[in-house]
Amino acid sequence: MTRTVTVVDYGMGNLFSVAQAFEHCGAGIVVTDVPEQVASADRLVLPGVGAFADGMAGLLSRRLIEPILEFCRRERPFLGICLGMQMMMEYSEEFGRHEGLGLVAGGVVPIPPKGSDGRPHKIPHIGWNTLSMPGGRRSWESTPLKGVAPASSVYFVHSFMAAPKNPAHLLAECAYDGVPITAAVGRGSLFGCQFHPEKSARTGLTVIGDFLAL
């Protein structure tokens, strides 16, 4: 059975490559900025690249915030990608403090400018990095990472990172010069990936496929 995925269009994001990756995995795709279609979706994907404040402004101007929250209250599968994952948090410190969707408790903070050895490293964090399971988590069962092996490589482009308040909401991390960075979050049926599954080759397609199977 074909799964229908609704991709939120709020004026920011690589909609074509996201839609193409989901279609490759067998999904039917609806790309929309219509509030009613967002609220009534079976599965919702919130992609995005760019600044947090601009992303939230795009959602607000298209009257999409309440439809997204209404969708999430129905406990249907939701996936935020990159900026979309960051907007799931309560707030961001990017260029001042800005309120987010509040789907996951916690905020979005700058990536530390130095590695664990005290040496400055490049910001933004760009390129391939490996996923690890945070301490205290034993499994990625019932998440979009179900079929992903720890130490699998995925693709990142970001200067800020999510900091969930509840450790149970931290699904995956990566290490950037020894500094732990949130790679994925989850709460109930709501999930977010800081990395780009649509740019992460076979591992990314596995994440998309597991999201469709939820």
C-alpha cells in the first residue's frame, strides 16, 4: 500500500530533493501550504534550510502553525528535517531568542566553537558524520532509525543544534571533534533529524523507509 506523505511548503527548504527521496521509497507526495491539507495529513514532513526566525515567520504568514500543532495532537507520524527539526523545539537562540513550535521541550543553541581538545573548529558543521546511540538508550526500535546501524554515516549542514530537556527525547548523536551534537530527536510519533536523509545515500533512504513503515 502506498503511503501518502504531505510535505509542508512554507517558502524555505529543498522541497524537490525531499519529495524525490520519499517518492523513491514508494510514497505518494503532496507538497502544500494549504492549512487544511496540513492538518488532515496522514504523515507530515517539515523540511527546511536557513534561519530559525525566517522559518517560523514563513509558517506564521501562511497560517500553518496551528494546523501543524493540530496534526501532531492526533499522534500521526511527523518528521522534521534540519531546520524543520529545530523548529520542533520550544525556542532558538539563533540571532536572538525566537519561539518555536514547542513539540519537544528544550531549545536550539550554537554548536560550541571549539572541539573537546580546546582547539577552534569550523562552524558550520558540514559533511558526513557517524550516528551513535546516546547513553541510556538501548534501541532505535519504533523510530525512523530502526533499520540504521550505529556508526552509519549521514550528511549534516548546520551551525546550531537542538538541546532537548528530557534525555529520553534524544534519539541519536554525533561527535564533532569530540563535542556531542544532537542528530535526531523523538517524542511519541514525532521525530526530527538534524541531518538530511535525502542527502544521506542508503542510510538516509533507510530512515525514510522506516518513517513510512511507522
